[in-house]
Amino acid sequence: MAENAEEDDERFCDICMFTIKETVLPCLHAFCRDCIDAWLQKEGNCPMCRTERGSIESYSLMNERDSETIEHIKNDLVKELTEIINIIVKESTVETF
């Protein structure tokens, strides 16, 4: 029974704890649209981990079945992962010298 309560808690916005999550940030933290829109107008980062928003857009969970949205997310993730890999390769090359 406790697991179901925890799962239910995971569905609700971590800011207001009332509305169901519907927007995912690049860091994968999710919030209701009203809360995260208000937060991002004041701050340029995630309220949970303080990660900067970066170049990836926020995505609406309400459109998760939309093939265009899924393709857009996939392309953005590939772009971000490529940048991360390039940074790691560059850092490992610098450390070897």
C-alpha cells in the first residue's frame, strides 16, 4: 500500500504538490505547467537540481504520444549527448598530456 502512495506522490508537481506533472525539463525533473512557467520567468534553472535549462526545450507530458514531439525529443537528446561526449573526450585528451 505504501508503494502506491509513493507512486501517487510522484505524479504530482514537486512545487505545488497538487497538480499532476505535465512539463519535463532537460534534467528530467517534471512539474505542472503553471508552477514551472512561473519559476522559469524568475530563474533560468530547475528548482530541484538548479541545472540550467540549456538548449533543450521543456516538453509537455500531455503530448508524449505525439510522434513529432517524440522525434523532437530524440533529436535534442542526441545533440546534447554528442556535446557531452565531446566534452568528455576533450577532458580525457587534456589529462593525458
